[in-house]
Amino acid sequence: MNYISCIAFAMTLCLGLSAAYDTGHHSDLTRNGLMIHGFSSDAQTLGAVANWMVDYFSYTVGEETIEDLKSLHFDNLYHLTNISNYFTQLVKNTMNATQYAVSTNDPVTYITMVGMSLHAVQDFYTHSSWAEHHQTSCGCYRDDTFAQALFAANGSLNVLYDTLAAVRTYSWGNGCNEFERNCLPGQVPHGGYCEGINKDSYVRPWFERSYGHAMAATIEWIYNIENWANAEAGGSDLVAAAKSWTAGTAGTDLASDYKASITVSYATKIPLDGENDGHYKGAGSGDFKRFATAATKFYGTGSSFKQLVFKTKVYQYLTYPNLYDVYNYGPANLMSEAIQYLIPYSDLPEDLTNLVKIKVRTTHVNVPKSVGRPSPYAIVTMSGLQFIEAVQHNMEDFKPHWTSILYAKADVSSIPITYELWNDRFPGSDEQKKVINDADGNFNLNFSIADHVISGDIQGTYDTVDQVYTSQTGDATVSIYITTNQVGKCVRTGLPEPFCPSEAYTELRDFSGCGTTADPESTSSGHGIIVPMMLIAFAIIAAML
């Protein structure tokens, strides 16, 4: 590794400190939402890449840092007034960004703007106590959105305060001041894998609850952007072009950027900090060499999609006026004005909201040590949408948190599912591990929504943690179950249940890293440790040379 590579690694180090839904979950939400709205596979991928770039350009350092993008994480909002002002300014800004995208008549600009703005919308539900204030009985996942609440209150904070007064988002912690995006010490901490308010990944309690709200908000936001675009001359033609967009000659760039969004995120690792061991989908995927290699490669790329954000600065319409200026200087009628242009989730067409949640849970994996130390991961494809679960480095026999979630339109009777198991063999090519002894080595299944009967390579019903299907081959042992959950129209019977069966956190509660991390104050803020960690990183890189 040369000197430039070392510098690039250090400059991307701060990615490990990002505070948002872990990037894999952002990607799944974005691609699933775009799929429901009829966007092409390439458009779904581009939306996910744009969503990830909000994290990348926020938390890298050096010449590629974009300070403005740090405002798209819906954080440091300690009162309902702050939250309402931020959200309604985001509405106004996104309307302006939509007008700009229509004026360019460029589908790539439109999709990029959608993906980046979704990052802020989705972050509210992982960064806040929204899920805790919308509890229900297990087995049903609520789809309430903040826009829906604001609309129902007709923009009146007095009405909102009657039921949502205690909702707030996290603070960076002690490493900040009030002049930096309203960051105040001593507020609710974001935390990490083991503590704090965050619901960033499936290793955290409340993850699936917050994910359900975020999915509804994603569908709602895409619909409203389309509605705003259609109101502009030529907007409907642009929306149609965006939905059918294919990458064409830019396909190589798109595939490379999408791979970077996965590898840079899952390999993120900060020395001596157990709370930064992967930020793709929870803990266990961090690896120094993979991180250095992936981050360096993306840092040097000239991808057209990266340049659209970095040089063309398409994001400026989303971040200006400043989303945080509204604390003291926002106009009094901001909320009532914004809701005039919003259509809440409850008023969307039924084919966008009548959904069912399908979940594939992997409860146990054993990969015998054939060559070196195994680093398994799963790829689950449902109705053509691929879910890549987090690599678990140097793990031979373990119980993962892997939870693949698809929201599908409820009028489908069955879902085709393919389950693959792979071994990350960096720096060489990944190695497939057969989960069934046939030609392709994958589970090729069809899952019935109504009765949960599985056909294909698995026959029968395996839909709870107490009734899993276990396959054992010479390559691997894998245990899975597949189930559904109701979405919306939830009725609470008895007291709310904060921890539900068939959720990874309830099944496993924690992972081996919890209880062994450093000072909670340093892990909850995420900013006070940057300089010392960079110095340690340089020492580690020097040792690699």
C-alpha cells in the first residue's frame, strides 16, 4: 500500500463514526420504496448509492468532505418544535430541489435528489423516540409517519404536543456546541451497538418497529416528490423517464459505486473502539485491510454519479436554506404552509399502502474451516430485490442477526425467494457455500403469503424461531425461517410489548461485543475520538506497509 493509499484511508476513517440507519438498511429501504413505486432496477440502485453518499461525504475528511450534507441526518432536535421546523423546512427545500431536477430534464439528477433526500427522512425514525411513542401488540407493524401527524394537526404544534410532546432525536453528545447544528451536550445520546436511542441496525431493540415507520415514510416521500414534479411543466415526462431509467454505458460506474457503498460500510473499523466494527448492518463486519482497500478505491474513482454530487453539488437545493436556521428565525407559518403541499401516507393510493411484510431470518450458521478463517454472509433475493446481509468476519459457528425484510403489495399470493451463502475471501474472489446439494447450491423457494407454506427446495412451514428449517451440507449448516407480519391498522391488546418474538434482538438480545466497549461517553458522541483514532490508524497503516 503506497503513501497516497494511506492518506485516503485516514481521510475516509470517519465513516466509522456515521450516525444513521446503517447504510445497508438505508439501501434496503430506498430500493424497496422505489420498487413499490415502479422504478427500474438500475434506478433503485442509483437511489441507494445517492442515499449512501450522504453518509460518505458527511463523514469522510479532507477535500471530499461536504459540510452541508451533515444537515441531512435529522439529529440534535430535542423538542417537538425543533423537529417540526426541521421537517417542514426539508419539505420546502425538497420542493425546490424537485423544481431544479425538472429544469435539468435529467433522470439521473432526479433519482439522485430522491435518494439523498430520503436519507434525512429515514434517519428521523432511527434517530428519534418515535417508535417508542407508537407501540402496539406484537405481530403488527405500525406505519404512522411524522408527516401524517403534522397533517392531522393541521400544522398546529399545540395539537401535536397533546400526544407527541416527548418525541425527540439524539444528540452528538459532549463533543459539540450549540453553534454546530444545534448540538448541545448532555442530551439524549445516539449510542452505539449496545446503548443509546439509535435503532440503526438489527442488533438494536426497536429496529423492526422503526423500520416499519421509515418504510411508510419512504413511500410517502417518493410519492410527494413525484406529485411536486408533475406540477411542473415537463415533470411527468421526467418522472416516467426516471422510472424506466437504465444505466447504459454508465453501468460499470453504477455497479462499482454500489459495491463501494457495501464494502466501505461493512469493513468500517476503528482501532480500539468496539462500537465501530462495521456500519453496514450492525457489528462484526469490520476489517482494517478491507476498509483501507475499499475506501482508497472509492476515493480515487471518477464515477459520473460521484461527480454529480461532489462537483455539480446537486445536494445544495436540499440543504439551503439551512435546515437548522429555523430554530430561531423560521417564519411562524412555516408548518401550515408546508402541509399545503404534502399528501400524508394515510391518503396515498391504496396500492401503495396496502402492504405485507415478508421476513427471512437466519438463526444459525456453521461454516467449517476449509481454507483459512471463514467470513460468511447471506444474499437473500425476494421478488427480484436483493438483500445482502452483513459479513461476519472470522466466524465459523454463530447465531447471526441477519434479517431480510421485504415490503410487498398485499395482493400478491406468493413470493419467489432465493437464499445464497457466501464466504468473503478478501483479497481474492468470494466463495459460494452450498446450502443444498444440487446444481446451484442455493435455496430456490416459493413462499405462500396466506399460509406460510414453502415449496421448492424446502417443503413445509417454517415460520417461527421454534420451527426453523436446517440444511446441512459439506459446505455449511444453515437454519432459517420465513414469516409475514401485518402492516398498519394495528390494534393493541393489553399492555404494549417492547420486545417481540421473531425479532433478532429478542431472540439474541445482544452480541459478544456488548459490555466490552470503551467509555460510553466517547462512543455516544462519535466526534471527540476522531483525532486520536486517526493517529492510531496511521500507526496501523504504517505497520501494513
